[in-house]
Amino acid sequence: MQKTLLATAVACGLFVGLPFDLSAQAAPTLQDEAQVQTLMAQLQALKASYAQQVRQLRELDMQVQALQAKLAGKSAPSSLPAPGGTPPPAQVAQATPPDEGNHAGSAAEAEAARQETPTRSLKDALQQEHALFDRKFTLENSISYARYDRNQITLNGFLALDAIFLGNIAIEDVKSDSLTYNLAARYGVSPRLTLNLDVPYLYRKTVYQKGGAGGSAAAIAEEDTTGAGLGDLGLSANYKLFDETGTRPDTVLTLGITAPTGQSPYGIDWKVLQRDDDQYIRFAVPEKQPTGNGVWQANLGLSAVKTMDPAIIFANLGYIYSKSRDFDDINTDPETQNPGSVKLGNSYYFGAGVAFAFNERTSLSLSFSDKLTAKASLRYKGSPWAKVIGSDANAATFNMGVTHALNQHTTLVSMLGIGLTPDAPDFSLTFKIPYMF
């Protein structure tokens, strides 16, 4: 009898409590949602830590194997020390070889973790093509050389009977060489924000040649002018909008300004050459070469990178706005002074490429970039704006670069650019050595 009463009481209790539990499951509380968010954050943190540990284990394993081979009398390449602190060789030799089977879980998980953490060579390529946010401070020295060679035919006369040209036919050749040293500093403010400062110093030399004057094709005159000095300073900021996921690339927003600290091309007087020993050749050249654009510019860009181990693909696009500026003299005649305003054409740029990792130290990148610039405008004081014919440009370049990690702090970056359009340099060669603190 007592058992029957006890069973009846339990059944009644379950019957009364069952609806309450079901309603609780059907309507999760805010505390449950907060707990889920907390657990997800902890899970993401553990995944990041796990991937980092797997990478460290692989690097330690490589160092141990290299030292063991060296002790065994075999020739083995020196391993790359890990950035951010590397244990001394003695400690490495005493360390127990890591067993990825015990620490990294399954092979698939280890491979996934390795893909989440790019190698040193790919990170160096990312630094050049995109931006990195895990480096506190980077100081970069670079030097670049660019070559331009332009030929054009000038006709000064008229057509007779729409078939015969009567007048002078002159051939003009302009060859320009520019050497630029750039000191860049990149400071990581936070895991999502970096600030960049670029200080260029330029040396330019341009050779002007003109022939065909006076009706003689052999009459050729040559004059060269040079210019050296500080270029236009650049200050920019990179902000990471999205982290890379399985379907979404790493996306960074770039905002920058360029200050007209270099020698402006406006206001430079031109000298007229007219020499009897050149058989009456007469043409004008600037007295010196500029080292800057002369106007303030603002840049807004977006870049994206997707890792596809052992390669990464990247793309970027942006817009450059040029602000108009007043000058005391925009005329090239040294005997007259005409104040006015100049507005360079705004530009759009875009590019895309791919980078491959040869090994932990070396990577190769191939890319295409293009910059479209609208016509510039001039306005003399009291006159309306006028477009400058021929000032628009389309500069497309094919780039090929190699990065090689010299040690844990320094990387050698080389880049060859080949001009694909007449407005781009014939070729350019750049060497960079970033030092990571």
C-alpha cells in the first residue's frame, strides 16, 4: 500500500513538472545565449592557441632534425629561427622531439591548423602585398630604379593637296632614370590597426634629344637635367575589417594621405636651347627635375587575401583623390609669371596576383596592377579651368617578386616590374629589407 502511494506521488510530480521543463527548453533565456557566446569565444581562442602550438611544434621538430643530422656528420641547411623568440640550440637539443600524433590530434586537424597559420615566407609576402597585424614594429629600407624611354615625331607644317607635307619633321626622344630610396615605418597599434609612414628621397635624370630640325635628319641636340631631394611623404593606416574564414578572405581597409613635401613641377622655369653648333636646333627643357606631385592626395583602398596552402591569392582596388592647389607661377616661361591653380586627375587602381611558398624561407609572387588617371586641369588667375590634353594615363604593370627570410628579424624582398602600356615605366627594379622588432 505504501509503495502504491509512493509511486502515485512520483507520477503526479513528473506529470506536474513535465510541462514546466518543456517550456523551459522551448524558450532559452538570455543567460543561456550569453553562455553560448562565452563558450564560442573560448572555443575560438583555444583553436588559435592550438594552431600556434602546432606551428611551434613543427618548427622545433625541424630544428631538432637539423641538429641531429649535424651531430651525425651530415650536411644539413640551417633552420630558420622562429620570429618572436627562439630557444638556444642547447635547449633545442635537449628538448624532447614533439610527437604530433599526441599533441596535434589527427593528421587532418594538423593540416587544417597549418593552413590557418601561414609560413614565414607567406607572411613576408603578405607584408608586401597586404598587411600584417601580428608585428609590433617594422622598419623597412628600400631602393628602387625605374626607366622611361619615350619617342615621338613632331610635325610643324601643313599638308599640300592632302597628300604632301611641307614643313619640319622633328624626332624627340626623352629618356628618364629615377632612383628612389624609401624609409618606411609600420607600427602595430592593435591586432586590427597599423600605422605606416613613408619618407622617400629621389634622384632623377632626364635626357632630352631632338633631331630633324632645319631639314636635316642628322642634326641632333642633347641636353640633360637632374633633380634630387625629398619626395612626397605618405601617411596611411590599415584596418582589418574581416578575418579569413573558410569562405571569406582576409579583408583590410586602407586610408592614407600624401603631403606635397617634394619639389613641385609647377613653377620650374624652362630654358630654351638654340645653338649654332647644333645646326639651328631649338628646343626647351626644364632647368631641373621635380621630386613630387605638388598637391595633396588622399587614398582609399581595399585589399583581400585568401590562403590556399601552399599559395595565397590577393587582390586590391582603390581610389586616389587629388586636391587642387594654388601656385604663384604655373608658366614655364622664365620671363613671365602667371599665378594659377592646378588640379591633377583622380586615379583608380586595381590589381591581383598569387604568391607561392617554396619553403619556410622563400616565396615567389606574380601580380598585375593597373592605374587609370584622368586628365589634369589648369586655371590661370581670372580664367576658367582647362583640361590638359594628353595628361591622362593608363599605367599597367606586370610584377614578379621574391622574398627570402635572412634571419628571424630580416627579410630580403626583390621586385621586378615590366611596363605593359606606354604610360608605365619600361621596367622597374626594387629591393627592400624590412627589419621586424
